[in-house]
Amino acid sequence: TSALVAEKLAAWGIEVHRNIAGTGVVGVLRNGNSSRSIALRADMDCLPMTEETGLPHASKTPGKMHACGHDGHTAMLLGAARYLAATRRFDDRKRSIDHCIGIRN
């Protein structure tokens, strides 16, 4: 998941930092010269359980399942990152937007 997130952020021209605490990803989007920034954050960890839904998008990793909404949170944050990268529509007093997508242990 973290490789896919990093790939998407990089494709949209966002500076990417990988392997934060193992599997975390941080994307930095800069605009202007201010030293101020804000962060948008989402979890992308999974639960230690086997998915038995049979759905096409079910986990392919035995014993791991995205069952707590974090996949949705990651998708929403990627949507925000894509929009902000394309439009640069954020306050010019904020120099950067940090998109933090990580895992909790």
C-alpha cells in the first residue's frame, strides 16, 4: 500500500519521503516562500484478521485486512493531495502541505 501511495504522490509532482517508521509515507507540496505549513494525515494500517468477504477488492495478504476504514481514509487523502497538487489552491501564507500517510504499530 505504501508503495502505491508514494507512486501516486510522485506522479502528481509531490515530494515524497518513504519508509517513515517502516512503512509510512510523507508527501510535501510547496507553494510560496512562507515558513508555515499544515499537515493532512491518514492511517493506512490493517487489522490482524483474515478477510473472508470474497469481494474482488479483498486483501490478498493472509491474516491482514483493511476492515476499519483506513483504506477509505487513504483514498480521501490521496484525492486531496491530487487536487491541491493540480490547483495549488491553498493559502499563499502556507508554504507547504504535508500529506502524512502512515502506519500505527
